[in-house]
Amino acid sequence: MIDKVLLLVLLLSAELGTCMRNLNVTVGDSRDAEEKKRFFPFHPQNHIIPSSGRKDWAYEVYTQYAEGNGTACCSDTAISFHYISPPTMYLLDYLIYHLRPVTGGKAEDEVLGNYTIK
């Protein structure tokens, strides 16, 4: 049985889409110059770490642009991820704004295989 809150979220999302269409809102492309996505509906690990069933089936069916595995999935200028808990926000703050293990160039993106990492 579907959770009542989940059902409400799904219905509101569908209604929002209908409202946007009725207002003739134009769909934009927010990908970067390398055509990598910037907005993500799941936790970062669900986009970066390959595993079967990592996302809900509708995402794979309805997403407009393909998404690579590994760090090749996401733009270096990603804007948002959903489902980030407060402790994870503190961790990300440290990793993004404080940690400087290496100075210099940019690491190359790595495409990981389609296997489950446990």
C-alpha cells in the first residue's frame, strides 16, 4: 500500500506539471557544456555509485537526458540533490568548502561499471 504522504507528493508533482503546461511555461535545458545534468532528484550516492535499482523506475523512463555512471553522471557545477539529511549537509560543507588535499588541476571523470558496490 502506498504511504499517504508519498501519494500526496506524487499528486502534487503531477498537478504542478499540469499547471506549468497550462501556463505555457517553456522547458529549459540546465545541463552544462559537457551535457551533464545539474539538478538531481535523489541523494548523490544514488547518482554516482552504480547499482541496479538505484533510482525509481519512473526516473529511468521519464528522464529526458541519459545519465552516466560514476563521476561522469553529474556536472562539476551541480546545483541540487534531494534527500540530503542535516548530518550529510555538514559533511558536504566540509568536503566542498574546507578540504584541500591536493592543489592544482581537475581530476578526470571516471565511468564506473554497472555493478553493485556494497
